Amino acid sequence: MKTASLFSALVLLIAAPAAAQSDDLLPDLDPGAVGAQDVEEVAVEGDDDGPLRGTVTDDSAWQDLGIAIASFATNRDQSTPANAQGTAALGLELARVVYSDLRFNGLFRPVGPDALPRPSYPQITDPAWNTWRGRSAEMLVHGYVRANDDGRLTVGCYLYDVALQSELVREGWVVNPSEWRRAAHKCADLVYSRLSGEDPFFDSRIAYIAETGPKDNRIKRLAIMDSDGANHRFITNGQSTALTPRYSPDYSKIAYLSYVDGNPRIYVYDIGSGRQTLVTQSANPTFAPRWSPDGRYILYSMAVGGNTDIYRVSAAGGGTPQRLTTGPAIEVGGSYSPDGSQIVFESDQSGAQQCYIMNSDGSNQRRISFFGGRCASPEWSPRGDQIAFTHIVGDFHIAVMNPQGRNVRTLTNGWQDEGPTWAPNGRIIQFFRTERNSGDTSIWQVDLTGDNERRLRTPVGASDPAWGPVLP
Amino acid sequence: MNRLIIAVTLSSALALGACKKEPPTVTPDAPQDTVRSTPTPTPTPMATAPQPGSQSHFAGAMAGADTIYFDTDRYNVDSEDQAALRRQAQYLLQYTDARATVEGHADERGTRDYNLALGERRANAAKNYLVSLGVPESRLRTVSYGEERPAAMASNEQAWARNRRAVTVMIER
């Protein structure tokens, strides 16, 4: 009896990766464009005067800044693999991406390149101050794009204080033509960081689940996109349900749940090779994958005889998984503190879902949520100062608390908002919202004030967002 | 009208089989000829009846007892569930070649990871009860679908009650 079940489990394990390979993963995926490529930082044009240093500390003050983002100029208009129209047209697109980043995130009061005069190439380092002063622009973003002989692009980005007529910061990057948008995101990050004092976050990617079809036959596919929704790709074809993806911190892998062999199991998909492997060689169902901040470990939840506990395994493969929780209740999920020393997770040992913290070796487990309602799917902020969670109080809301479980603030009030994931800088939270009856899902984001909430544009329904760190 | 008469005159096993979501593995002969030849139903030939151990045969024999239901966030087997599981166990003990999967489900009013764990708990609660009644564990497997495969589509208490369930289905050979 035991031999038979063991044998069938082994067959499943052997068959699973091969089946996943051929049946479910899209063959046309271009791994090169998905994997992070180096963006080389370069010195940019201009004199060698150091940037003017100032400090902006008041949140509300910088949110109201008017910023003019003019079309990026080029030294010589020539076509590149990035676009057919040439570097002049690409310069306009670059500025549009910077503008969209700032505008759609409710940051500053940006004015885009389509409403502004186009500066010439020499004016990038020597702005026409009189032009900009008359446009109520307090800040000015200039930039250029140049096609290099080796086929790559050099993009420069400059931030000026119009009233002071002085440069605040500048940076430049050499990128492959296929990654031109990353240069624009880096420019938006430069502007945002310099003016807000916060860490950057635009140059990052999101893994999520794309949903189509009716509620009783929903097709769920693993998909990825840039932080602004561009460069969208499906990774699985939808033949089997995919759930809960998580990017590895270096973006080389995605851990996610798939029913490809008929059972819920976590696979680790290697973006470079297109291959995927089971997170652990076990016949038991595994779900809720999470990476440690250094990428060395994967947390997963595994049900044995119906009892779910949290385990930790080396991400490199091999090694014996370590069981971190042992109780008869459901212990599930888990999110590391930024320094990797602690894990916040959820358990129903009190009779309902509540949030708990333990050391990363499983010791010193203690409940932190003692407020009304239930605490589910906790996610530790990359800054360490907050934990986002799904607050179940009849309806499902996104809320944050400090790591002591205090200072709870509710950020959203949909019918069912769940599954928070943090922007790399810990200032914005994405989550997904389910509509009553239809079950339609969409990804939303909200800032920590709760004031700026918006829906992300995705090609189809979207759930289970997982925001990766700033690209390496 | 004609179809209605046919359905009524068919054997009960066939009629039940026709109601199920899963199509029978063995398609019954077209019933028109039978009805036209004689107004009284002839016994259905054995070859066209659902095979014991098939999903359609099991579902027909269970008449609804293939599914048990749970309260919110609960996974205990109550007396009503026990009656249904006893019926399932009788079937599995009668047809000793039959193997089954117990599918655990949760309603949509839960978070995704927790619902997967909850579905696993429910499937195992049903499976453990079947094993306690003498069904060999080797003939039973479990799978949790969490909230991914609802049976009722609405977002209200009645629909959620129908979706918090464990369903036993035959593994077809």
C-alpha cells in the first residue's frame, strides 16, 4: 500500500518538470529581454561644476512642485533598433515615459513634452531659462539620447531648478536599444529621489497573474511587466492554473504555484534558461512561495496530512528543507524583514487568521495583531518600518501597521482588496481588487497616505501582484 | 416533449448520469429507437450502463452524497457529512478497484494562500473519515483547489455555503 503511493509520487515528481516544460510554458518567450541586463552609468555632458545641494524635507511641499519634462534632444537623428523613426522621435518617447511615471503615481505636478517646446541639443546643458520661467515650471527636466557606434544608446538626464537657474542633479546611462525605457525610468527615479529624498522605484518589474474567462472557468496565466505596465509578457499559456508568483531579488527566477501536474506545487522558473524545477521533492502540496531578501532561501507552505506549516529551503537547490512552524493550526505565507532576521506570517492558531512574527530559524514565535478583525497575507516593507496586510473586517481592506502590530492605518476600502506587495522603496503598495459577483480582478496601487489610489492598466484581468526590487 | 418522455422512461442510473457535469465515459445508445419500438422501457443493456468505479456511475449512485459542506473557516465533519461519507465508503468498499480523489474547496471570501490550506484541511477531513470507515488510504488522494473552482458563482451567503465543500470524484482508469 505504502509502496504503491510512494511509487506514484515518484512518477509524478519525475514527470512534472518535463510536462511543465512542454505543455505550459510559452515557447516564444525571449529570456534575454526578460532577464535584467546591465545598464551602465556614464558621465554626462556639461561642465564639471558640482550639482547644487539642497534638502527637501516636507512631503506636502514637494508633491506640489511643478515640473516641466521636455522632449529629450539628440545630437544626430538616426534610426536605431529601439524605434524606426530615429533618435529625435525616441527623445520624445523618453520624455513621455518620465512624464507618465511621475503623473500616474500622483507625484508632483508634471507637464509633459507634448505641451512644451522642444529644446535643441546644446540647450540640454544650457537651458533657455526665459522660456521655462514663463511656464510656471519650478523644476525642469532635460535629457538627450545618442546612438553609439556599437549599437547601444547613451541617455542623459538633467534636473534644473528654474528659479535658481541651476542644475540639481544629472546622470547618464548606456543601454541596449531594447531597454531604452529603463533609461527613462532611471531618469524618473533620479528626479523623484532628488526632490523627495526617497529611494527610487520606477526601474523595477512586476510579476502577476493574468485572468481571463468566466468565474467558473477562469484561466490564470503567469505574466510579467515593467512597473508602468510596459513590456508585458505572458510566461505560461493558461492550460493549467498559475498563482502567487514572486520574483527572486536578482530577477533571474520566478517562484510560483502551478497545477501543471494536477496538484498545487511551487515551481522555480529560471528566466534565462526557461526551465523550471519543483521547489522541493515532495508529494505534498506546496504553495505561498517567498524569497529571502538575499535570495538564498525560499519560504514555502506545505500541507502534510491536511496540516499546513511554513518551511525554508535553499534557493540553490539541494539541502534538507527546514520546518519553521510545527503547530496543528494553519501557518502559511511569510515575509522576511529587510535584514532577513525575522519573518512575519499568518496563523489561525487563535481560531482565526492573525499575524505573527518569528526569527528566521523559526524561534521566538509571537502574535503581533490584537486589533479587531483578521490579519492576513502580511508583507514586510523593504524599509522595515511597516507591515502591510489584508485586514478582514467583513470586507477586505489593505492596511499597514508597525512591526509591533500597532498604529494600524487602513489604506483602501474596496469590497475585497487583498494581497499587498511593496514598491522597492516602501512608499507605495500594490494589491488586487475583486469585484463582487463577477469575480473580476484588477491590480491597484495606493501610497502610504491612502490618498493616491489608482488602477494599473493591464491587458486583461489581473491578480496576485508581486513587485520586484529596483533592477540590478 | 419527446425528450421529456424519453428521460422519464430511462433507467434511473442513466437519467442521473445524464444530469452530471462530467460526461459518461461510455455514451449510451441513442434512446429514440428503444422508445419507438415499444412504449415500455426495455432493460438497458449492460454494455451501455456506466461502469462501476467510473465517475458517472459513482455520482449516480451517490445522488448528491458525493459532496459535503463546511461552515466558514471550519473543516469538521458533522452528522450530515458523516451520513454522506458513509455512503461514499459503502461504494468504495463494494467496488474494490475504485480509486477516488477528495477535492477540497473554499469560498471566495478568504485570502488566496489561506484558502489553499483550508481546502487541503477539508479534503483531508473527508478522506480521514473514509479511512476510518475502512477505505484503504492507498485508494484515496486529496487535492486543494482553494477558491479557484467555485460551484456557485454569486457573491452571497448561499453561494459561499455551496462552495465550502469537499467533493469525492472517481479516478478514471
